[in-house]
Amino acid sequence: MTSTAPVTKQVGDFRITALQDGAMMGNIGLMPDFDEAKAQAYCDRMGVEFTRKRMTSVNCFVIEGPGGTVLVDTGSPPDFNKDAGKFPEAFAAAGFKPEDIDTLVLTHLHVDHWGNMLRREDGEPFFPRAEVVVTKSDYDFNHDDAIFAGLNEARQTAVTRARACCAPYTGRMRLVADDAEIMPGLTYVTMPGHTPGHSGVLIESGGEVLFIFADLAHAWFWQAPFPDWSVLYDLDQKQAAASRRKALARIVENGWPCAGMHTPFPGWCRVEPDGDAWRIIPEI
Ligand SMILES: [Zn+2]
């Protein structure tokens, strides 16, 4: 997908740079409650062709501001899919070096977000100086052996890998409460369900705002008009749907411009109300 939108945005004192880790295929089969008749009727109303698959992006964001240089998420590892895993190249091409990052903020501990915390060549931390911030709720979920024992094999594999990414950062991880302030101007907005501590990052400076809504919508085209259509990756699909509704309403109520990890690159978008639901409109 080609974009003409600028990859940087100024939000008060913060300069935000979007980085593309790559692409990801969205498939309606990932949403167990997908209703094809409703979907078709929606497409007819919108004048858009119905498609079962839609290519979307894996995005990360660098925030440069008064509190230093912050990276939000790290993209995916090389085995995630053949079209992604390009974070190291995108990061370098944007002029950043690993030692530039003062703070790594994770929206949650999933593979396409922790994927480049470690260097591919030697498994050492990719970011030699960064403090790593994550919600305590997400960290604890991934580090509790009793919870681990109850997970299916695929989730156990994912948690084992998440633990391996966190371990070398021991001593420089900051676990924070849901909805906590990360630093002046940056605040987590926790939207549990996708994972227990899944959180967006609200950037506020000089009267300007940008809400990085993380994985609020994996299928941006479908999940705002049909917020109850959660994806198989959601740990608690009902809770994810409730969080999605609450966050979409809050975004519209406050008129927050947004950025998504899985909205078309560079990820910038806005949310509009549509009857008793919403629409996500990518800025591309
Ligand atoms: Zn994701």
C-alpha cells in the first residue's frame, strides 16, 4: 500500500515519527462473530466492495519530546510473516540508533509489539540504554506460572517468547498501573481484553493531542462499525469488545486524532460516529 501522508506529526512539544515494520493480512475468518449479511449490507451502504481479506500494517511510533526519545512498540520478529519484521531497517532509515531510545513503551506483550526488543544477531537487548515501561497487569499475566499452566500451547509458546524478551531488561523495567502516567504528557489508556493490560498511549502537549490506540482494532474497517466482532487473538473477546466500545466513544467525545498499530501506514486516522457505532477513517 502506498501512502502520501507525512510520516511525522507535531503534537505540541512532541514530534511523532511513524515506522512501518511491515504488512499483515487481515482475514474475516479471524473474527468468530463475523456476520457476512451485516458486513455486505454495511459495504453496500458505504459504497465499498466487500472483501474477505484486507492488507493492513504493523506500525511503531517514535516520540521525541521534553522527556527524551520514546519508542512505542518494536514491531515483529522475522518469523511473524514474510511481509513484516522490517522494524530494524525502518528504524535506521528514519535516522534513529538503538542508543537514542531513552524509554521503550510497550502497549502490550504480543509478538508484533515485542518482536525487536532483542538483537537478531546475538540476542542482546536491541536498546542498550532504554528503560522499558509496560503495565503491571500485562507483565504479571506473562510471568505467572499458574496462569501459564492454564494456557493453550500456542499461547504458552507466545508467553515463553515474551518472557525471553523481557528477561535481559531486568533491572530497567518499570511496571506501572493501568491508566498510569508514563511521563509528563504521555499517559496509558488501558483497554483490557486483547490482553489484560493492553493500553494505548495518549500524547498531550500545548493543547494538542494524539491517541495511539494500539490494537483497539486489528481489522480497522470492520471493528468500528461492528465493535463486538473481536478477533481470535483477544484473550477475552467479550472484554475486548466492551473496551473497544468504551474507547471509541471516548475518542469521539474528546475529538482525539488517533494512530493505530494496525491501521494503514503511517497509521494516522480519525474516528467518526456512525449511528450507534463508529467508523475509522485512515489518513493516507
Ligand atoms: Zn498487534
